[in-house]
Amino acid sequence: MAQAVSAAASDKPHIQLSPGRRNAVLGAVLLGLFLAALDQTVVGTALPRIVTDLHGNNLYTWVVTSYLLSSTISVPIYGKLSDVYGRKIMLLAGIVIFLAGSALSGLSQDMTQLIAFRGLQGVGAGALFPIALAVIGDLFTPRERGRYQGVFGGVFGLSFIIGPFVGGWITDNISWHWVFYVNLPIGLAALAVIVGILPNFHPDIRTSARDLDYLGILVFTAAVVPILLGLTNKVTSSGKLNAWTDPSVGGLIVLGLALVGVFLFIESRAKQPIIPLSLFRSKTISATNTAVFLVAFGMFASIIFLPRYYQAVRGYSATDSGYLIWPLLVGLIGSSIVSGIVISRIGKYKLILLGSMCIFVIGAFVMTSLNATSSDAHLWLGMLLIGLGIGPSMSGFTVVVQNCVSAQEMGVATSTLTFLRQIGGSVGLAISGTLFGQTFATKVPQEFAAQGLPRAMYARFATHGTGSGGQQSLTGVGLAAQLHRQLPPGMAQFIPKIVTAIHDAFSVAIGQIFWLTVWSGVAALVATLLIAEVPLRGAATPVRGSVPSAPEDELPVYEAAAR
């Protein structure tokens, strides 16, 4: 029978299983993580068909927003609960809720139902990322974790590669309903393995249900919802940019930040806070969380805007454009797995993380010179470097945090890292969307002038050329056809120059976004410099059988210092 051990047995994993049973649990946890990551890309491809069938184009963005809100808010809550009630209980709860939301989403008869059930799905997904990472922390010693956390980064990247294909194929050949139903057999298989094999490790046996920070959970939810809504409202589904001073944007963000202040006050006095502020007394943990936020800030801009370049400038379909960022994904998957293996072998991480941040910055800098005539080699080099830089951060920073906390704090520390990664991505998308819109609006008249088009031509184009859709309607060959339909016959001779001007402006605007990635990468590099090199503990292979718990005051000196 497997037995959980305390953090004090630092050369042993917290949960000890035979290699076969451990690998079975690892596979099941990977399946759960893959489901949550894949769901985001699969559903995105199917959404146009879904909103058409359910007659809900005006509610399009809420299908995504409801999932984003519920999955982000629930991450730190699950992390704390997993420390108190055990990883197994909360992981099972997350998978069951996710599968229930998937089944109900597939049964949806209107947009209101779909939005509600996607929110339920997100509540379940919020458990999968942080608890899956915490389970790895429990199953393996700190030195072994890098190898397996690297695999998790590979799974995340793989979902971006196969998600659009799976979503498109199911939607075109079966039904969009099966985009949600396909989760069920995979999830049930993961459930069966976890129920049968994974022990319910209780790292925090001193906390009971009555000690939980219920007020903190309530205020945390009230704070995060308006912040995420404000960031989401920055860019509308039609491509229009709302001002930061708009009440639906800045007003909600300010409200959320004010509630964050209240939340921090509550946490500083709570007996069992859901995000212990004591974690951030460690310079290493604070620097690691900051670096993760900044990398996500820059990463999501790359993943979202590069496909738009391929659609608007090169004329590819939405699905094909997702595949054309393959160098970034290959770099991400490969470097995540390889860096994890190297970290496990050498027992150190700082040099690898510093090197990856430098590569990330160089890759982003290469992409700042993006233009309409950029060669494939230019694009591939920039994307590959960005991917190589991002990959080690997917696993390495998690290893750092888990190496600096006790078993009692593993869940909440891992979930806080996951939460800041998701928030960093949301903030990055909002700010990069604003920069793109402002740069595009400035560059279009300049590019018109560069093409020798009269100033009056731009005024007429701005009025009749792309309509209210703005940036969203600027898609490759379709732009020329659209202009032929909308512009007077006498302007047809100018259409090739108009298209060139628009594509040039679009490319320059995306290139400017990568300056945000450059500076976020530089800041992440500075934060990484502040991380201490705490030796990774543990042998290469855990011992089968039970290990007695050591007293709490026998924690190793270097662990106590890291905390």
C-alpha cells in the first residue's frame, strides 16, 4: 500500500508508488491536462458553426469569456482545497465537473445554455492545470520533477497543433456537438485510473473545513471577475477597440483592483488564506511568479497575432494559419521536454532559465522587423527562437516554486503560479490589442501616402473600404474582392495599391506588438536573475514502499532558507 510522506523526507517523493502504478497515474493526469488544453483550441475552431446554428452571433464572445472567467477564478481555490482535502478528491471533482459541463455543452439548444455550461466546464478545468502539476510534485522528488513538468509543457504545445484539426474535422464531418462529447471517453478513462491507483495525499492535515478562508474566496471572486471582464471588453468581437476610460473597460478594472486591495487585507489576517501572502516573503518565489506573469504577457501576443498575420497578409484560412506557426510550437514542445530532462540530470535550473529568457528576447526582437514581404525564413527563425525561449519556462519555473515550498503549500503555490500565468496572458492580449489598433490606425494613412494615393482616397476608403468590421475584415485575397464590391468603379484601378498599403500597415502594427514581447522578456530576464539556485533534492528513482514521516522541525536547511 502506498503511503504519503511529509515534506521533511525531502529525498523521497510525498506519494510513493511502484513504477508501473506511478506511470499509470502520470498518464491519467496527462490525459486530464490534455483535455483542458485541447478544449480551448478545438472549441475555438467550431465556434463559427456553433453560433450560426444557435443564432447567437451577438453572444459569440461570451462562450469564450464564461469559460475564461470560471477557469481562472477557480484555480487558486482548487489549489488551497487540494492542500486541505487531498489532490485525489479535488482532481476527481475537477474532471467530473469538466465532463458534466462538456456533456451539457454538447446538448445545448441555445446560446444561453451553451454559455452557462461552458462556465461549468471552466469550473472543472480550473482544477486540471494546477492540481495536475501539484500531483507531479507529489509523485516525484524535486530533481525528477523537471523531466515530467517538461512533458506537461509538451502536452500544452501539442494541443495547439492538433486542436484546430480535430475541431475542424469533427465540425465538418460529424457535428459540432461532438466537439464536446469527445471529451467524455478520454475523461472517463483518466477518472478510472485516478480512482483506482492515486492515494488521496493530505499534505495539510492541520486544517479543517471550518478554518478555510470563505470570505477570501468570495472577495477574490468578486475582484477577478470585473478585471477579466474589463480586459475582455477592451477589444470587441468586431475588432473595435474600446477606450481604457470606457466604464466597461477601465471602470471594471478599477473596481476589480480596489477589491484586490480588500482581498489582500483579508488574506493578511486570515487563519488559512487561499493565497498565503507569506509565500511572497521568499525572493525566489516572488521573482518566479513575476517572471511567469511577464512571459505569459509576451507569449500570448505571439500565439494570437501571428495567425492573424497569415490570415490578413498571406490570405490563409483561420485553420491553416494556426498550423503555420508550427516553428513556434515545435520549439516550445522540444525545449520544454529537453530542458526538463536536463534540469533533472544536473539538478540545477537557473542557467537554463536565464538562457531561455535570452533566446525569448532575441526571437521577439527578430519579429519586430516583420513586414508584408518578410520571407518564410525570417518568420520561421523568429517563431522558433520564441518557442525555444518559452518552452523551458513551462516546466522550469514550476520546478523552482515546488522546490521552495513544503508539501503543505505545494497545491496553493502551484495554483498561484498557474493563476498568474493566465492573468498575464489576459493582460498581454488587452494591451497588445490596444497597441495594434493604435499603430494600425496611424500607419494606414502613412502607407497610403507611400503608395502615392491621394489623401482623399484614404478618407473614402476609411468610410467605405472595410466597414464597421475594421481590422477583422482585412483578410488576404478577400480584401481585394471586398473593395471591388464596396468602392465606386472609378476607384478600381487603385485597389492593388490600397491592398498593399493595408497589408504593409497591418504587418508593421503586428511587428510593433513584438516590442511589448521584447520588453516583457527583458523584465522576465531581470526577475529570473533574482531567483536563487536552490539545489534540487532527491534520488533519480523513488523507493517503493512506505517511508516514515519526519518531524516538521527536521526540514533541510536549504528548504527553510528558500521559504
